[in-house]
Amino acid sequence: MKKDIIAVYPGSFDPLTNAHLDIISRAAKLFSVLIVAVAENPNKKHLFSMSERVSMIESSANIANVKVTFFTGLLADFFVSVQADVLIRGLRAVSDFEYEFQMALMNRNLNAKIETIFLMPDQAYTFLSSSMLKEIAMLGADIKDFVPHCVEEKLKEISISKK
Amino acid sequence: MKKDIIAVYPGSFDPLTNAHLDIISRAAKLFSVLIVAVAENPNKKHLFSMSERVSMIESSANIANVKVTFFTGLLADFFVSVQADVLIRGLRAVSDFEYEFQMALMNRNLNAKIETIFLMPDQAYTFLSSSMLKEIAMLGADIKDFVPHCVEEKLKEISISKK
Amino acid sequence: MKKDIIAVYPGSFDPLTNAHLDIISRAAKLFSVLIVAVAENPNKKHLFSMSERVSMIESSANIANVKVTFFTGLLADFFVSVQADVLIRGLRAVSDFEYEFQMALMNRNLNAKIETIFLMPDQAYTFLSSSMLKEIAMLGADIKDFVPHCVEEKLKEISISKK
Amino acid sequence: MKKDIIAVYPGSFDPLTNAHLDIISRAAKLFSVLIVAVAENPNKKHLFSMSERVSMIESSANIANVKVTFFTGLLADFFVSVQADVLIRGLRAVSDFEYEFQMALMNRNLNAKIETIFLMPDQAYTFLSSSMLKEIAMLGADIKDFVPHCVEEKLKEISISKK
Amino acid sequence: MKKDIIAVYPGSFDPLTNAHLDIISRAAKLFSVLIVAVAENPNKKHLFSMSERVSMIESSANIANVKVTFFTGLLADFFVSVQADVLIRGLRAVSDFEYEFQMALMNRNLNAKIETIFLMPDQAYTFLSSSMLKEIAMLGADIKDFVPHCVEEKLKEISISKK
Amino acid sequence: MKKDIIAVYPGSFDPLTNAHLDIISRAAKLFSVLIVAVAENPNKKHLFSMSERVSMIESSANIANVKVTFFTGLLADFFVSVQADVLIRGLRAVSDFEYEFQMALMNRNLNAKIETIFLMPDQAYTFLSSSMLKEIAMLGADIKDFVPHCVEEKLKEISISKK
């Protein structure tokens, strides 16, 4: 009984890091379709525009059953609109866990069919978050081990333009 | 591209609780085959024998793509022997999380192909663990809301025989 | 020896949720007087005005020994000014706990007589915070299970006016 | 409207520490009656007998509205039998919190009327647990700052007799 | 074999608290040179200017082997530029720990030679953070037990000027 | 002003793992003398004898300024007897942290001069504890990546003899 399960991996991806890529690669092996869904939240300030964030993922995560898209509004509504079966989240540490658990419960309360599963990125990425990455990139850190090449280039441009 | 993914849900199940059943039901919807694997660890004392633990699950989790079995030795070896793709664990709270994270990393170190995913049981089972259940059952608590009927009966027998 | 204990339940209540109401109802049963004290902090941005926040609580928490008021300045000073005996806080999860513990210790250091006690809301509200609520309400979520009716109406108005 | 609230503070008290005494003193100020309830669990090994544990509390916590007793069986049943209104627990740190939260939810599930509240002991006792105390006492530590005098004497006797 | 170890204690110190002073005093006893390094991050808003933050530390931490300086850019680069051997961080509680652990791993990834060690401030400062201190000072709290005298004076001036 | 600081790294080391070795190597670089102190606690069951545990460390941690010894009784007393200045502990994760923090506070209460510092092992050892290692070794796991060669041999012998 083969299953045709559609998974959604939502996030800001501002920008995509190697930890995100690692989760994408792991989830793509487990499910038939993986939709990487970039959240557009007009109340949050992003470093990269929506189209930049989507195209950075598209050029880095070149996997057959991975689709990249964006959504506005409620994640719970997007989940239903793409007929998804499961929501993917990465877990690095306890601080992640608390927030992620709260989100997953909220989503389940909004729609009992939203099943959230948590994957663990490679141990090497325990320390890696988009916010910390942006902070050190703006301070001139060499970030080539933490992000795909296209993200590194984009961050360098911004870092130089700010000087 | 439908996927044929084999999932393993290992544990002591000493005894099975409704929280376990909830995880089994959720995982069975996501994967083609779910193997509930009861761990036989000669160094641990169990309240129920291996055959009792297996049969309690078999009679409670009557789902087409769920198989119940037991294993001795290393979980990482059992995982390979059944050609599994993913390991299932339930997550209730932070104390769980720390231990589960450590186990998942250890298993990944033993075999890089062991992908662990975490599912969240129903909010109603946040407080429920096999050890706390046994403790209150031995003290005479009414546990019918926390375990399947066959487990309730077994626990009552033991509780009475100890008096 | 009956006791006449005055309890204070401080917060931003921006806005009141069912989790807050649940704590109010539990605390009102334990103490003679419960003062729900809405904090006015000029350094924080609130979605609702002070008078809106106070009146949402007044119309939702209609309990004989519950009084609703607001305070500016230091909670420790307000506590003394109303001759309170105990401070009430709700606890949901670890992230709450750390912050709440730090606050309770700070208040005890400011005034050794400030005794903080923590109550646990109903399990159903584990996921519920005012900030997450506002976020999903602004994105169009149906929030009627999470807040009193008057709060739901107010949030809808704001959500529509922002479109 | 003065309230006549009966509080229960359960525990093993094996032995009583200054952290326990601190919680007893704080709770006695808030409620009309405080019942310190020593748990007799035949499945657990205790250093001190039930009567020793009860009498150590009686001679140390000499407060008018504090009663000391013991119970066997389920705490939820004892709570009902003494017509208690609230359960008292001390909270020191995160590891405490997780366990205590789980217990409080379990008790609420066994009986919805069991309201658990958490108090914070003096900052000076953050590190103090009965198990760690016994361990260092057996190794010859000077423990007079951590326990009442009668407990210190008892622990010394045992420590010497073991040599 | 005596060692000549250079330690760096970085932070915002906006403003210096007694908890910081406590860590400085402890670290100065363990290492030959302790460089207190005030971070200038143009992306963060500070209450006090860089020169104010440096001079508050200089006048409060009058210890022979302690030097106070500031740095811009990446901490990992500053660490190398002063030929430091070890990075000092204070740890108060779990929330601290998670963030500090992430930072320490990031720094080790940027430069494998950056060894971070964690010290524990006096128990009395468990609750003390610069952000909470600023908040209560602006609300008129008496903060003389939490900061050196010169910081208390500076905070009073600001608090009055804002009224 | 070079400093002659004596550090003590206490533990059960039952058995030594690569995570311990990593901490030993890091601490030896920071302090003049590092005393690895194996705790003999007659109330705990150990897999390896004291002399085995000491000799496994001696043959694996061959560093000039590292001494290996054992102690009975209270760590606080041993610390004084060797005129130590600082206590070393490794930190891997939150569960570690809570216990270690409690221990460090207890030791500081027993003797205010006991300064505990925490070091972080290599990220690769986040998952590694002696107890989990023993468990998987007894189940037949290949542990050569987790322990020094001499420990691997010893564990194999025991594992085989138990069959």
C-alpha cells in the first residue's frame, strides 16, 4: 500500500541556510511531494524580498519532488488549499522546541487534520539560525560554510552596500 | 510518485497507554507500513512480559498497515533488519525532548540512515507516561481514561494480587 | 481561622484570552478578593487601549469577588498600594516558566512581602498566548474558541480595517 | 467575604529540608489550614520511617494553622478525604517544573477539583533537594545550613552508624 | 608551568549590573588578563553610549588585571586581534543557556580556537538582567542593590528626564 | 602576571568517553595543572573498578600537566585538600545544565571558594553519555568512534562475558 503523502515545509527562509536545506533533503526522501512554502507576513520586516527568498530556494534545492511556493494569510488555510497531509518543522534545541510545540498545538486547534512532524537537522547545524546568520554576515563574518553559494553572494552585496 | 515508506515505532510499552495508541494512529496515516517494535532489554525490569506487551498492542491497535513485533539487541540493528526508512517517537514535553534528541543523535551516529521524526500526541495526553500510570494504578487510581480496556484489566489484576 | 487574602493578577491582557479567564476563575475561588490589574507601560505598544482592555475583562469576568483596574509604574508599588498578599501568574510551559521565575525573584527582591504563586490553566490552553492570538487573528483565523465573544468582535473589526 | 481554604502540601519529606520549611511558612500565611501530608509509598525506599518523617516536621514547623499527617494510597483520594481546596508544590528549577507540571495535570485528570499552585522557595534554596542532601550528608558534609537542627542530628547518627 | 592566559568577557553592558561585576571579579582571579569588551553593534539601540558604558565599567571594576575596551565588528575577529585564549560568559538560567550555547557553537565554527567557558554569578543575581533592570528603573524602582553606584545615578538622571 | 591555577575535573568516568577526553584536552590548555579526579562513591554501582577507571584515563589522556587520581568522600573536601582553584564540568545540553547548576550551587554553598566553570565538548559529542554508551555497548553496538581504544576493548570483554 504505497502512500501519496503531501508535506509542507513552511518558514520565512530569510534567508535559506544549510540547516533548512538539510531538512528539505531529509523530508523529500520520506514523502511523495514536499512543498517548501515561504511565508509572506506583511507585519514582519524581511531582509530579502519574497521573490528573492523563493528563488534562492529554487536554485539551491534542486530535488525532483520538491516544489517551492509562497503563501500569504494563515498557514492553516494554505495547508488545506494544497491538500497537504503533514507539516514539517526542523528542531534544533529546547528554545526551538517550546515555540514549535506551541505553534503545532495552535495549528492543530485551528484544524485537527494538521499533523506536524519534527525532523532533526545534521548535528553540525545545531547553532545555525537565519537571524544569527544575518547578524554575523552584516558584521563581516565568512559564512560560506553555513549557506548555499547564492545566499552567500546576496548577503555579501547587502553587507557591502551598508558600509 | 507514491512512496513506500516503512516506519518503526520502538518502545517498552510497559504497558501501552492511550498516548502510545494516539501516536500509532497518527503515524499509520503517514507511512505505508508501521512496525510497532517492543524492546526487550534484559537489563530492565518490566511489569509485563514481552508476550503480554505485544498482545496488548495487537488487540488495541487494530489498523491494517500496523504490525507489532519485538526486538532484542540494538534498535539500530533492528531498524536495518526490517529495511525501515524512518523511526517514530512521540514528544510530550521538554524532559522528553532532551532524552529523545540524545537518542536520535546516538542512533544517527550509529547509522546515518536512521532518520528520526517526532510526532506530538493529543494535548489530552501531555501528562501521561507509562511509569506514572503504573504508579497510580498500583495505588488504586481509576485509569480507564488513560489506557485501552485490556490494559486496564491487566493492571487491576496485578494491583489486587499485590494487596 | 478564616483568612481575608487579597490577590493581584497583573498582565497586559492585550487582549484577554480564554487562558486568562480560566486563571481568573481559578484564583477567584481561592482568595477573598482578586484584583485583575492591567499594566499600562508607556514603553510598550499595545493593540488595544487601556480602557478597552479593562472593559473587555469587566464584561467577560463577571465574578463577585473579582475587581478590574489598571496601574502605571512599578507592579511592586501597586501591590503595596492595594495591600495585596499574593501575586497570581499563569504558567503554561517552560519558556513561560523561566521568564516568570525571573520576574517573581525580581519582585521578591524589590519587596520581600511579594509572594508569587503560579496556577496552571486548563490543558486546552497550553498553546494560547496573546501575541500568537493577535498574529493569527490579523491573518484571518477563526478565533472564537480562544477568546471571549467581545474580544472576538474587537479583533475582527481591527482585522477588517487593516485590509 | 473571608475564605476558609484548606491547603495540602504533600511530599516524601525524606527528610525535611529548610526549603520545605520555607514553603510551609509561605503557604501557611495564605490559607486557613495547611495540611503537610507525608506520603507513604510502599514501593519506594525511604531513609527515615514514616513516624520519624512526621515528627521531624512537627517539631520544626510549629505554626498554629499547620497540621502534619501522613497518607497511603492515592494523593487524589487523600485530597478529597480531607476536603482540601488546593494542593501546594514548591518549584525550584526547570527539572522540577516539568515533573511537577506532569503530576499536576495527572491529578487534575484524576479529579478536576484538584487545583495545584506552585510557590517559589527562597532563592537561597535553589540548589537544595532531599536526595542531594542525603548524598552529601552520607559523605560527611556539614549540613547545618540546609536542614532544621533535629534533622541534622538524625542524619549524623545514620552517617556515623554506616561507617 | 605557570600559564599566561588572556580572557575576553564580551557584552553590551547596557548598563553594567552587579551580576556582570560578579562575573568580572570571578574571571579575574582565574586568568592572567581579563579584557572586558563592550560590543558596539550599530544595528542595536542602546540606552547608554559606548563611552558611557566603558567608563561605568572602568570606574566600577577597579581590578589590576582587568582592562576595559570596546569592539566593533565580529567578536571572533576581536578575539584574534587581542590574542585571547578564552571567552567568558555568565550563565544564570536555562533561557540564558540555550542562547549562550548557540553563540558559543557559532563562534567555535567561525574559529575553532575560540574556547568559551561559562561562569555562574552569585545566586543572589539569578533574576538580574540589564533589560529587566532598565525596565524597572524607568518605572521608578529603587535599584541600588542591583547596580554599582555610578550606574544608579546615570539611570536616575534618565528616568527623571523622561518624565 | 602569570597565574598558577589548579583545576579539578571530577566525575565517575565509568567509563571514560571521547567527550570526557575532549574536555580534558580543552581544560589542560587553560590551566597550569588539571587533576582528573575519579569519584569513588560506595553507594553507587559502577561497571568498572576504581583502578580500571583511573588507568583508562591515564593511558588515554597523556598530557604533561594532567594528573589522574581518585577521591572518596565529599568533592568539596577533596577540592580543598589539593588546593584547587577551579572545578571543571562539561555541559552538553539542558538536562545536563540543570543538574550541573544545582551541583555547582551546592558546592559553592559548602565552600564559597569552589568556583565551577563549564566547558562545551565538541559538537560531535552532544549525544554521548557514559550511561547511554554502556547500554548500547552491552547490546553489541560498535562504539569505536565514541571511546578511546582501551575502553572499547574493556567494554567488549564485558559484553562477551555476559552472553
